Amino acid sequence: MRAMCCYDLHSHSTASDGTLSPTALLEKAGAAGLDVLALTDHDTLEGIAEARQAAAELELELIPGVEISVTWKAMTLHVLGLNVDTDNQALLAGLQELRVTRDQRARQMGHKLAKAGIPDALEGACRHARGKVLSRTHFAHFLIETGRAASMRGVFRNFLVKGKPGYVRGEWASLEQALGWICDAGGLPVIAHPARYCLTRSKLRMLAGEFRESGGVGLEVVSGSHNKDETLHMAAVSREHDLFASCGSDYHGPEKPWAELGKLRGFPEGCTPIWHADAWPVATAT
């Protein structure tokens, strides 16, 4: 594998379920030696303005982005929108709809956990949310805080996945809607951490094909949650479907040391980095 430039195109702040403020996130990115960071909070652009100010002071290139929740074939996927126009009304309206859906899901999760003997979970999750997005991660922080689990992985395994007491299925944007919002905002749509969905090879090919046909341009080949074999597999998928290769740690904060800023594998041979796309900002297309 050949070395990459210092890009990380998938990260989160306190605007969604990260634990660092946008400013602190950019400072950490600079200390990690990154040249380019995309802030891609879940279903919100709230942290971008603060991140832009911090990036200018640090002389670090910020790519404004978002990670959109999508329902495809009755399962939840995430699609990144990179280099989006943060004032685009279609995108802003779509993200607002998703946040309403998130709030509805959170109330249902709180109700189900209360029935399982865990009171005040919604209020506890809200205490951990510093932005407008309320996520399963905030419930996880509450459950750890109250001694119901020792780790994030333990919370999700025992409380928040299908068949467990706090699980509520989300109904998100369609793939076509999400890509429409991103493209309308001039952004580049990228499938986030594709190996995490545990798709069969045939279903992954189906997803990549539909994604490409709907205007998608990139696949997150290198991810903080991909191992070496998964990276090689996703590189092959990106080549097969003529998708640009993207890379991102999916950094949420120091509590998840397996996804660290500035510590990503290089792209496998034959990948075309997404910063070579025509719509990529000229200043960072190196």
C-alpha cells in the first residue's frame, strides 16, 4: 500500500455524538499532523461554523460535511456528504426532518428502557447531548454512568441492538433522498464504513450499483473500523463500480482509541482518491 496525504474525511464533534467540541477536534487534528479534515456530524451542520473559525486559525483545511442516516432494504446505512454548501435549503430541510425522526426514536427508546426497569433514560441521554442531535451514543453514556454497562460496546451489545430492551428501529431518508440533498448542495456522496454493514458480496454490489446510479461518487475504502482485508475488499468494490476512494477515521473522541485521527492505512493500489474528483476544492486537490 502506498502512503497517503494527511487527509481524514470522517469525524464527529459535540454537534452530534462526538465528545470534543469542533474547536478541540480541529486542534487535535492539527496536533495529529493532518492537513485536511472533514467534519461530518450525524444529520446536522451545526458544528461547521465553529470548525471553520478554528481551521482558519490553525491553517488546517476544513471540508464541510455531514453523515446522513439512510434506510436501504430495511437496514440503516450512513452516507457522507463531503464539501456541501452549508446554506443549501434542500439539505437543511432534509436534515431537520431527520432530527425530528431522531427525537421521536429517542422518546420511544426512553419508554422501552423504562419498561425494562431503567427509568429516566431519556433525561439522562439529554444531559450528555451538547448539540441538537440526540443519538444512541448519548443513551450509552447514560447507561455507563449509571453502572448498567462497563463500555460502549457492552451497552450496544446488551441494550441498543435488535432484540434488546432499548432497541428502536429508525426510519430514515431513502438512498435517493439523501443523495439528492447532497448533490443539490454541490457535495460528493460517499458510502461510510461499508464493511460495518455485514452485507453479502452480492448485496454490497447491489448497494454500490444503486448508489452509483443515484449520483453517488465515493466509497470509504479506508476506515477506522476496517481491517486490512476489509480495506482490500472495499478497494476492489470501488474499482469495480468506478467509485472514488475515501478515507476517514470516524473519530468520535479519545474514548474510542481504535478510531484515531491521523492514523489511517494507505489506499491499496489502483484506488483513485476522492480529492481527485472534479468537484473537490482546488486548494486541497494535491
